[in-house]
Amino acid sequence: MNRKAFIRQTSAALGSVLLADSLNGIPFTSINKKQRIAMVGTGHRGIGMWGKPVMEEFGKDTIEFVGLCDKNAGRLQYALKALNVNCPVYTDFDKMMKETTPDRLIVTTVDGTHNEFIIKGMEYGADIITEKPMTTDEKKCQAILDAEKRTGKKVLVTFNYRYSPHRQKIYELLRNGAIGDITAVDFHWYLDTSHGADYFRRWHRLRENSGSLLVHKASHHFDLLNWWINSDPEQVFAYGGLNVYGKNGTMRADNCRVCPYTKDCKFFFDITKNKYLTDLYVENEKYDGYKRDGCVFKEDINIFDKMAVQIKYKNKVQVSYSLTAYSPYEGYRISFSGTKGKLDAWIKEKQPWEKEPFDEIHVMPTFGKREIIKLSNKEEGHGGGDVRLRKQVFMGGEDTYHQSAGSRDGSMAILIGIAARNSIDTNNVVNIADLTTLKPQATRVIS
């Protein structure tokens, strides 16, 4: 899966679309009414996930972008062309909301600012579609929960990992009792020296922007755990460190284009070879100074590149989780232990002898034969999750596998990462119940 390319997914031509009135308590636009959408944040995520593909898949008969907002005026102009829309653009968020009065607001800004736009958006009368993570610390999380209750509007958190066929199949097997009751989980995620290093080039490298990879990246993984285990996290203890990036480097510059060590640095990234990133970011640096090809060894980097987390769930399931951001390969391995067996799964690189890429799930009864389930992973967009998520967000319909996520799911995912970060800082066990007014439940509350 090429995470740097545009996510190009197409669907069959849509006739008249009947939108569901609600989906797991999240209100949708009335039946047969065109959805009036505004978006704040027109970087790669906004354009590539919630802009261009939405217009391609649903069209102007279903979706109307009424406003786009970004602090960078150049990226706004790029977004207009990429989305092929003709709507007002704003660098002033309040002005956009007052003038356009959208039904729904898509939030795809820097993580540390999500709370500001989510809360203001609800106060202006819009329901919210927000990228993960919902926000980056416990105080901001509580403020969002309070605003949702106060305004009566709803927050939808877009956990696309839930929607890929591979992860959905794991959910189905676990719910059907394939290994009995879950007792323990080992979950290990590996980011390689391309994708993993990229977080240290960008704004994510600063904790104040991303909450660290324990929040920005791992909230995806923690959400999967919450969804698969079907319970809420109760206690967290963690270790973390910065061993490869940041001050560990011996060569550094402000960004790759001005670096004198390009021939020697294994992490050299020539952004000018990527026309899309050049047009979107390099050509628009003059507006805000943001450099997309920052040095991975900048001394201001204050997030972790290795993390190990222990989680105890309210239903007594124990989880061992780890994340490394400098692996020679990309993927993950997960193993569920249950009262009647084990379920193991992994995402792996395609091997030369394979005719087509696939992912495996192994179900092993304690006394019985191993069953191997192979699922194709040829689909782009997070294993096919992106297009399925967008379809449910904008068309509604049944939610058989409880994949739609509201503010409680969004909170529980980030609270594990926040608790882990706090645990690393203090060397203490952190209770989830101490972070917000949400109280962990033995059986997950569908939000």
C-alpha cells in the first residue's frame, strides 16, 4: 500500500441515494437531502482521503462542499483544483462556519488542534467527521465530550482500520467464539525506515502537535484492540524511548533539500521527485513556512520511536503491545489467546513466489486442527478500509460489525495512548477512569 500516493478508489455509479437517518446514534442528513459539507485542513489527509475520493465516489448529487478552510492559502487553491469544486475558501474558520452553515464538518488539521475545530464546529450547529486521533490529551478529550453533550451534535471518528476485510474477519471470528473467551493478546506493530521515518520529518515529530505516536499512530491500534476485545481499557503501564531519530543522529540540517549530507544519510528524502508533494507543500511553504521534508535528526524531536505498553481491560483481558518506528520492514503481528484456542494474524510483505498478495489468519483450537484463512490484500486504501468507511459515512446503512465509531470509541482509543505517555513520564500505572468522566465498562458501550 503506497501511503504517499493519492488514494484512488472508485465505486459503481450511484443512482438516487437513500441516506439512513442514524447509524449507531450518529445522525445523518435526512433522506434524499444533499449533504452540505465543510472541511478544515487541506493537506494530504484532507485532500487524499476526504476530498478528492469523496467527490469521485459520491458526486455532486449527494455531496456539496460549501467551504474549505486552511491557514495556508496556497494549499486551499490546490484543494479546489484537486476536488474539482467551486466553493468559497477561507483562512478564517469562524467566518467559514458563519457564512456556509454546513450540515457536517470534516476535521483534518494537525492533531493538536482537532479539539478547537470539533468544539467550535458543534457550537456552530454541525455534526463532526474527524480524523483520528480525536484529540491529543485528556483535558481536550473531556472538553469535546462536554461540548457534544451541551450542543446535542455528534462526533464521528473515522477509524478506517476497522473496515478492511482482514480485520473485519478477525472481529467476526472472535465474536463467534472461534477461540472461546479472549484472555490475553500480544500485538506488535512495525513501521519501516520509510513510513516510520516520515513521522519524524513532519509536524508529528513534536508531542504538542501529535500527542506522540502513542496517540497519533497507536490510537488506530488501540481502537482495534477495544473493538476486537469488546471491552474498555482499565489500567495502563508503559515504557518508551527515542533511540534512532532526533538527537541520536550524527548528521542534521533543517530539511533534506538544504542538507550537506545527502550522499551519506540513509534517510535522505528528495521531495522534489514527488510532483504531488512538491505542488501541495514545497510550492506553498511561503505561506506558513512548513517544510514537508524536515530532517529526521532535528534536535527538537520529542516523541518516542520505540514503545511498549501493558493494558488491563475491564473484562480482565491482558494485552502486551509494542510499536517501533525504525524496522527494516512494515507490518504487524497479533496473537489472541482464548479459553478454547488461539487466533494469530499478521500483515506481511508479498513474497516473490506468491502469485498475489494475501494476509493470513490462523485459528488453532486447543485440541484440534489448525484452520488457515487467506484473504487477498490487493486493495489500496488501508486494505480496502478507506472506501468502505466513506461509503458508510456518507450513505449510512446497516452496521453489522459495529464499525462506526462515535466520541466514546474515539476517547477510549486515545486514552490508552495518553495513559501510556503519562505512564512513561511518571513511571506509574495510570487508571483510565482518572483521565475523564468516562468509566470503563466490562462490555464495550457502542458509541
